[in-house]
Amino acid sequence: MTELTDQTEETGGRRTRGEGRGAAARRASRTGGGAAPSLPYITRKIREYEVLDEEGLSLIEANADLILEEIGIEFREDAEALALWKEAGADVRGERVHFPKGLCREILKTAPSNFTWHARNPERSVHIGGKATVFAPVYGPPFVRDLEGKRRYATIEDFRNFVKLAYMAPSMHSSGGTVCEPVDIPVNKRHLDMVYSHIKYSDKPFMGSVTAPERAEDTIAMAKLVFGDDFVENNCVTLNLINANSPMVFDETMVGALKVYARHNQACVISPFILSGAMSPVTVAGTLTQILAEVLAGASFTQLIRKGAPVLFGTFAASISMQSGAPTFGTPEPSLVSYGAAQLARRLGLPFRTGGSLCGSKVPDAQAAHESANTLNMTLLAGTNFVLHAAGWLEGGLVSSYEKFMIDQDQLGMMQKMAEGVDLSESAQALDAIREVGPGSHYLGCAHTQANFQTAFYRSALADNNSFEQWEIEGEKRVEQRANALARSWLEHYERPPLDPAIDAALLDYIAKKKDSMPDAFT
């Protein structure tokens, strides 16, 4: 009997392998075979954790100003960008732009401190900024680790599956962007299938293509078929990842995509991609200084394109092994960088992106768990507004893992609970329960416990907290096996959200015409 059959029988309430009313059956009854109802985006009721005082923040800001003025930032192979900077008052020398002190901050005054990221289902729209936290899945891996345990190149079917899982995950607030890279479709055409998959198989907010300006234009065109021209021009319906080519370069691809999205009032996440020691100094302070300089240049450029266009202060920070050069995750220094960057973002009045469930492990093992937990806890406590790579990341971002996705999304539910903070309502004070029980007894049978036990604590759909004997009876399954079974069950029970047939037909027609207009390209 396969795990898929096991899971199906559990969700149907029938016994398998002597499981009876054990932990597996209870987990299945909680999940109902498919996912639980979707939760709203997080509104944090806990304080942000801060690592820098006023003196430290002022020092890093002053050093970033020196970098901008003395060293400058390159905007490569984009004459329009250089002309706009010159007109704005910057000193342009070739492709390098030098910024007078305060210029970028002055330009950024038109950027919104918060905004709504609209989904095609208005009930799924999310807030970006302030006390809001939004989780999105892994982004960018060319490989997957599939449900058969095989590491292989990703396909469009994998892409659709991850969109479906993100749609079903209760604590996932966005279906993300490039949840994996479907290599079975030509490079110049795959973005069309990817954007369509987000629209077709989910009704949560999605991200756009940034691998070429024309692909960004296709994203906008498809979004307008869904939302309407005027709505897109006046509201944010896509978030778009614009990486600085650290150190201190914005290349023509990223600048081109940025210009498309900013012109159409769509949000750009300006994220220096940092491996400290290779792309930035080895120190936390030096890395923070470079990050701030790069973000100031990139974020303010969005306002030269269109005043008021939404933009996020982003960072992706990891350290490297100074022996092998490989990236490392879950270590203290990147956490300190992210905590500090969050403070700098708040001082600028910009929403902040960092973190996720990052790890360097090749499989969803103990290393993956502790590295991801270290990163994810920091992400929440830093006060992050948009969290990319919140679920599914393996092998330093080379692999999207089905099992890791399921384990991570379970942890996101814990973060949702943590963010609620301490309930101080009359019921939560529990004085009646304390009076009823008195000294020397227990609370298991008291009225307060009976009234609240179902919602009192976060209950994992994956963790096994039963006795050794019960675990043994149920097949001695590791968490990866339980995650595998749950992923299979979710995909089996997936139900596509409704999409207007006329919109669907218009999207398919647009895709067909675009694909027919160009030959296949695989580079």
C-alpha cells in the first residue's frame, strides 16, 4: 500500500495498518485531506528586535552616503537611466553615478511607506508595510527534489504543483514568483506559462517576470487582462524582484525590468544579493553600509521613473565558508545584517524584505531544520514585511523540495501564532480557572481548559508527539515521510479557484500569439 493510499484512507476515517485512532488519524482529521482555510496576512503584535542603537545607525548611514558620493553605483548599458540621474542632479561619469549627499533620500520621499498588493480574489489581497508580514514560497531554483526522492531539473508540472501547494497552504499569503525554473519550456517563452499558472491555479497575489524587459511587459499585459488597464495603472497587482548585482552594480536586465514595473505603478523589491566575503565585506557593519547604498540608489531610481511607485527595501544576505567559498545559512552574521537592515528600512519609511526558511542542506534533514528555523525566527522578529523563500528552499536555493515545502509551511503557521503576541483578555487571564483548580490539583478537567483546549495551542499537522509505541505502530515514519504523504494528499484534493472563462480565454489567446511570434530559444 502506498503512502498516497495510506493518506487517503486516513482522511476517509478508515483504519490502515492497525493505526486505529492514533496520531496519524488525528492529524488527518485536522487537515481533512486537503488544506485548512487560508489565514489572513500577519499583523504583528510583537515588538521588533533591534541590534543597532542610534549611534550605530547614524554611522552606517553616513558611511553609505560616502559610498554613494565618492565611489558611486554603476547603471550599466542603460542610457535612459544615466540621463535621468544626470537630470536629477547626480554626477554621471560614464556608467557610474555619483550621488550628492541626501539626493537619494530626498527623491525617496515620494515612495509609499505601505500599500495593498491586490489579488484577483479581493479576499486574498495583502498589506505590505507597517506591522504586516506576508509569506511567499521559494523563488528561483532550477532543480526540484520530487515526491519520489529524486533530484532533477524542474518542469512546468512541478511549477504548477508548487503554485497549488502555496494556494492550499493556510499560512502562505502569496503564490510567489519563480517557484522553480521549468526547463522543459524554452527560456524566452516559459515566463508566459509561469505567470498564467499563478493566475489559473491560485487566486493569491503573485510576482512578475524580471528576466528581460519584454517579459516584464508580458506580465503587465496579462495582469491587465485579469484586473483591467485602469486598475493595474493605479494599484499594485505584482511584486517584482530587482536584484542589485553586488557590489554596487545594477545591470541592464534588472534596470530594464525595474523601469517597466515602476512605469506601470507596480512594486519593485530592490534586493542586493549578498554573499558576505565575496560580494560585500566580511563584516556586518561593512555589509550593511553597502546594502544601504545599493538600496538607496535602486529604490530612488523607481521614483525617477514614476513618483509614488511602490518600492521595498530588500536584502538577501548569507555568509560564505572561507575554506570552500560555499554559501552558509542559519549563521549569526546574516541574521545581524537582516536585523540591522530592517532598522534602516524603517528609518527610510520603506517596507522591508528579507529572510525565509533558508538552508544549505541537500535534503530536509536536521541541518535543514535548524538552519531554516534560525533564519525564519529572525525574519519574524526583525519585523519583515515581505518574506520570500518562506517554504521549499533546499541546497542553498538550487532546489525546490516538495517535502521541505510542507515542513516549512507548517512552521509558518507557528510564526503566525507567535506574531499574535500575548492575549490579555479576561478569558486569557484565566483567574476563574486558577480559582477553580486551587493548589495541588491540575487543569486538565477544569471548565476553562475544556472551553479552550481546541484553540489553546498551535497544533502541527506534521509533528509526531505521541508515544514511542504509537509511533512504532504507525510505521515509524520520519517527518519527511509524513510531509511527503501530506503533499500527495493536498495535490490529490486540490480544487482550482474559479476564473472567469472569458479572462482565461483571453490569457490563452495572448500566450499563443506571443509564442507564435518568436522562435524557441534555450539560452
